[in-house]
Amino acid sequence: MKIELTKNQQKLKDELKEYFSSLLNKELLSEMSDPQFFEGGGPEFKKALKIMGRDGWIGLSWPKEFGGKEFTPIEQYIFVEEIMRTGFPFPFLTTESVGPMIAQYGSDWAKETIAKSILRGETIFAIGYSEPNAGTDLASLKTQALPDKEGFKINGQKIWTSLANYADYIWLAARTNNEVKKHKGISMFIVPTDNDGFSYTPIQTLGDVTTNMTYYDDIYVSKDNLVGELNSGWDLITSQLNLERLALVNHGPVDELYHQLLSLAKITKVDSKNVLSDIDWVKSNFAKIYSGLETLKLICWKQVWGMENNVLSMTDASLAKIYGSEYFIEAYRMMMEIFGELSIVRDDSLSILNSRLERMYRTASILTFGGGTNEVQRDIISMAGLLMPRSR
Amino acid sequence: MDFSSSSEEKLIRESLKKLLESFSSEDYLKKFDSHRYDPALLSELIDNGFLVDQDTNKINFDVIKILSEELGYSNSPLNPSALVSDVLITLQESSFKGLSEILKDLLSNKLYSYTSALNEPLNFEIESPKVNGKLSNKGYELSGTKILSYNLDIAKKALISFITDDGVYLALIETDQLEITTLDVTSKAPYSKLNLDGVIVSKESIINKSGEGLYLLKDIYARRVLIQASLARGMVLKMLELTAAYTSEREQFDRPIGSFQAVSHRAANMFIDHQELDLNLQQASYLYSSGSDLENQILNLKYITGNVLHRTSYAAQHLHGGMGVAKEYPLWRYCLSAKEHEIINGNSSSALEALSKNITLNQ
Ligand SMILES: Cc1cc2nc3c(=O)[nH]c(=O)nc-3n(C[C@H](O)[C@H](O)[C@H](O)COP(=O)(O)OP(=O)(O)OC[C@H]3O[C@@H](n4cnc5c(N)ncnc54)[C@H](O)[C@@H]3O)c2cc1C
């Protein structure tokens, strides 16, 4: 057993830290604190992404022959961790899940044009899975792609299509066969957002995250836009969601916040003698946050180790998703208690709280039902891990 | 023993529900999303005798609690606590002489002209103010800051607390010369910050006799917790009702999601949480109105209020899926208000520690 990063992995971490500290210049940081660019899409974001493409920092998991880095899962985890610490809205879904799938299963056109431009940091995808009546039960989605001339005609409506307001393409799941079991009749398409039949309306949310309702009205796409075999989209969706799940609960952002807040608590006076971290319950809150963070880090490390050594079990992945998403909510609550009333005030004099803690707490709940809801993850643990009977 | 509510209480609740109907529709609430205060609602409540009893010219704290519950439930943009409970009831209890003038002003102008400024940054116990008062020949010269003072920017006078060599004092001071900054709070409630450095408080504006300040402030804290718990009770009930209704309607896998045990059990936990809050609120309210010592019950209630608001707010969001965070559905406002009340006037962790000290050291 050896539960620590290797020298090389530690070196990578340090290298990334240094790289990001130079990439995140004043202009980019200021754009990142503007609510309209919380999810990226601004000019500085686009600039930074191209620089990362030029410097070879996109396509970590991609094979070298595609111009990727062929990182191991542990190295990928470190990359995600370090970038999440900075708060930069890196488009992981595009670069690490949609991109590699197009590179592997896309048509020649898609491989040549789309995959390469993702690697250059020039193309962003939004994920078009959820529909008003297909959330947790995603396989019941109704958006249709019917054969038309040499390609397909797409009609339907999606909900919660994040980034669709600036994405170049939608990674769209559509029904291509109504006659078979619902999982078996779904295919994946690359749908350009500059098509006249595409439109969207914004949905504002509690955490100031803007997502979108997207509409597909007689959109014609050629068969080059189909990714993978016809009617085999479900496998692509599930492998994409599995990849996404671990990135969602990366311990980096909470760890970063924990250290920043602890340092702040140690120097923030509460009276003439004491600092904030002298208060007993504040100490206890910090210790609880620390304890959960250690566990989360180990859970995630064990999972990437499992991926690297091909011993990953389904239960480990579900456990990580549940533990992480539920821990975040408790950790943010305890952090907010420590800074008390100041944590709900947007005040420039307390910039850490201002820009991160408060907003992170408001967006945290999305993770417990998004990316495969925790109830279903618990079903998986009891079924696959404990060999208990199926619940439905 | 009797856990039932009186017919008078039921009547008050019914008429409040009716009145608040027109102050809680989606279109109405939207108008206050960037500044959650409606003077018209205050005026309406005063006109209908819900703040000050029109026959006796007194404030009935039991009515204020019911009002708070209903305001929590409807999420209407008003918190009467600072004006009515902190200022008016405290003046009613103290040796202060000018209360009838203030009531006259309130009843004729119907404005939030009186408020309190008691909370301080990183001070989790409002009974122990850190704003300091140094005795000088003109009165007390203050140093320190107050935060989250409700409607301070529109009030004429504010009740402030400070500590001196001679104990805690409360003073009702004019606001026109004060340095007031409005704060951008997530819930968009109308809070301000007050810099008291160099402010002189004249002896005439002090409302308590020597030695009486701490007692009054402890009472204010008790009422604040009771009001917060009442607001919370209303909010939690509404979040629970929304969740039960939504999960009964929303279908996934060809059946209502509420028919999945994981969903129905979590909703049932919200119900248990609501009961926990409700029973402890009733107990503390009873002790308060019977004049008993209730320091531990108040700390316990604050602890429970924070926990229940936190748990039910997240459970409701989770059980709604994406709809729980979308601003086109009413839940999100409740979640922001829940966090506000969880974190103001101390919090669950600070209350639990104070309670633990009380029960292991003092008693
Ligand atoms: C801000 C935000 C951004 C998003 N971004 C995207 C995006 O970019 N692309 C995209 O495609 N989607 C996106 N989503 C959608 C997200 O994936 C869905 O919200 C999620 O799949 C849940 O679906 P739902 O909201 O319809 O909830 P529902 O499926 O209606 O679930 C409601 C509740 O029922 C429970 N439930 C449902 N089925 C079961 C069951 N069988 N057993 C037990 N409990 C059950 C759930 O756990 C949940 O608590 C986003 C959502 C949000 C809020």
C-alpha cells in the first residue's frame, strides 16, 4: 500500500499551479467574478482556452496520436483538482468526455474538424440530455431524429442545457427508434447552434447559474453528425456520465476554500484578545470539515487508483458521488456558520466569502440530484455492492 | 397539558392568511426580488391592528409570533421583528417614557421609522455587545460597528446596544447623523451596516436604568429567537407542502416520484423536522409568556431552528430536482430566506456550545 502522490505526480501538481497562476491574469479574474460569465463564455475565457490548447493542456485523457496527453486517471484527477482550485470554468465536459468520444466514434468529418478544434480550445459543447419529462428517467427522452434524405431531421425540446447560450454545438441525445426498449432507441448527434432551427430561452437559478431551455425545430443534420452507431447512444451517455461523476466531487475546491478560510479565521480578531479560530465551536466546525475532506480525498484517490488498475467497482463510483455531493452541503454550511452573518453579505472587504463560499453553497444542491441522482446511486450500492434485491 | 391553539389564535391566523394572499402571489413577490421590503404591507398590517392592538395600544407578542409564522409561510417581504419586538416591546418593558409618542407616530404615519441595530460582525451573542461606550461629559462616546440592521436606512431612530464599564446599555438614537451603508444580502432583505466610531450617545437617549440593560437585551434575544423560529416554522411548512404536492404530481419511470420510498421517506423526515421545530417553539413560547426562566430552551430552539431550516431547505431542493432551484418556481426564495434565518443572531453551532456550557457548568 502506498497512499500518497508519487514524486512525478507532485511535480505535475506544482507545474499546474504555476501554469494557472500565470494564465489567470487580472482581466480573466475580473471576468470570472462577473455573474454573466460564471459559466465561462466571455472573451478572456475564450482567450485562455486557446492558450491552453496551444500549450497542450486540453485533451489530457486523449491518445497521443490525436495530440492528447494520454494522462493516467490519477494525473487527470490532479489536473481537475488544480483547475477547480482556481475557479476557472474549464469546459471538462467538452474536453474530457464529449471530445474523446467524438475522437473515437465520430465520422471522419467529426474527427477531423470537431475533435481537432476541441483540442485547440476553439470549440465548446453543451450537453443536451434532460427534457422536461426526462430527468432521472433519462431514457424516456422524446426529442426525435428521423431519417431525412442523407441525414436526419431533429425536432424536440431540452431543458437545463447549460452553456447552450454560448456553445458552438449541442451533444444531443435523440430518439431514433420508437419500436424497441427505450434505452435501445437513442442516438447521439452533434447539433450546431448556429442552425436556424435552434433557439434557447434562459432559466435563472438559485445559485445565479443560468442554464437554458433549448428548442430544436426541423433541424437537418447530415449523417456525419451522428456519433457512434445508430441506436447505440445509451452506451455513450452512460460512459460520459461515469466520467463526469468523479469530476463533480473532486475535493480540490473545498480543500482550497478550507485552507483560505482557516488562514482567515486565524487572523480575524473577534475582540481585543481572541481571533475567530479561538472559539471552541469554530474549532470543532473546522475539524469536522477537515475530517470529511480527508475522507473525500481518499475516496476519490481510491477511485482513480481503481480506474488506473482496472479494478474499479460500480459501488466505488456511486459511493464517491454520494459522499462528495452530500459532504459539500454540510461543509459549506459549517463554513458559513464560522463567518456568520458576514457570509450572506456580498461585501468586497471579505473577498473570499464574496466570490466563492456563498455562491458555492447556493449551487451545491444541484450535485445531489444531477449527474445521476443519489437515490439511484444508493440503489446501485445496495444492488451491486450488497447483492440486495432490485428496488424497482 | 394542552397542545391545542385557542379559537382566538385560529381567528387571527385565518384573517392574516387572507390578508397576506394579495402580498404573496408570484407576480407580487417578483417586484421585491431586489429589495425585499414592502411599506404597503406594513401599513396594511397596522391598519388591521396586527402590530399594535387598537384598543389597548399595546403590542401582543403572541400575535407577532403568529404574524411571523404567516409571513414565513407566504414569504411576503416584511420582517416586523426589529420594529415591533426589539423596539416597541422593549420600550414597553423598560422605564422609557416616550413610548406613547412613538406609537402615535407609528399609527398615523405607518412607516418603519424605528428599528434596532444590535448585531455585530463575528459576534455570535447579541446579549454581549462589543460596541464600546466610554463615559465623557457629553454622554457615552462609542466605538464599533453594527451590521444587519433591518431598514436602518429609512428609520428615524434606532435602538442600539453597547457595553460600558458599568454594564450593558440600550439607547434609542437619531439616525440622521449616522454613517449608514446599505448591504447587499443574498436574501435581499433590507439590511444596513452602521459605523458607530465617535458617535456620542446622550444620557437622555438611554432607555434602561443602570443594571437593567443586560436583562432587556436577553429578553430581546429570546424574542428574536422565538420570532425566527416562528418564521422558520412557516417557511418549513410551506417547503414541506410544496414538496409533497410536487412529488405527488411529477412522474418519472411512469409513476409519481413520491411513490419511490427514498422520496417519500425523505419528505417524511421533513415532516419530523417540522414537528421538532414546532414542539420546541410551542414549549419556549409557553415558558416565555408565563414569565419562566427559559435561557436553555431558547438556546435549544435556536439550535433546532438552524438545523431544521438547513435540512428542510436542502431536502426540498433535492426532491424537486432541477425545479427546486429554478427561479420560475417559488421554492428558491424560501431557500434564501432559510439561510438568512439560520445564520443571523448566532447559529446552531454557537447556540449548541452556549447550551452545553449552561448545562454542564452553570446548572
Ligand atoms: C443548474 C443545472 C444545470 C444542469 N445542466 C444540465 C446540462 O447541461 N445538460 C443536461 O442534460 N442536464 C442538465 N441538468 C439536469 C439534471 O441532470 C437533472 O436535473 C437531473 O437529471 C434530475 O432530473 P430532474 O431535474 O428532472 O429531477 P427528477 O428526475 O424529476 O427528480 C426529482 C426527485 O425525484 C427523485 N427520483 C427520481 N427518480 C427516482 C427513483 N427512481 N428513485 C428514487 N428517487 C427518484 C430524484 O432523486 C429527485 O430527488 C442541469 C440541472 C440543473 C439544475
